[in-house]
Amino acid sequence: MPPLAGHGNRVCSSPVETLTPAEISERIAQLRTEHRELDERIARLAANPDDELDAKRLKRRKLQLKDCIIKLECMLIPDEPA
């Protein structure tokens, strides 16, 4: 099985506080692409019960990606004045 897209165990690997809105949007797009790729890999593994451990690992990674996507999307929402 090929490794995940070179991100290691870190999902939001950049210090997101220093990213511009354009960089955040680009990172969101990258994470969404990886999320879709994981969906496809998980679907292929579902047909093979011998790969249950790999499927669980990929599902965990997919959830981490989703959490990071949500975190980054929230950063794009401007703060409302009090």
C-alpha cells in the first residue's frame, strides 16, 4: 500500500496562524483532494476484509483531515465586531 501523501502524522502541518487567506484556501483544496482519495482507497479496501487494520487507519486519517478542513474554514470567517 502506498504511503499517504507525504504528510506524516501531521494534518495541519503548517503553523496556520502565519498563512494568508489565499494560502489557507489552497491548503483546504489540498486537504479535500486527499480526503476524496482516501474515500476511494477505503472503498477499495472494504471489499477485502483482510485489510481491516489499514481501513481503520485510513478512516482515522480521513477524520483528521476533515477536522483540519473545518479548522481552516473557520479561520476564513472574519470575526464579527462586538
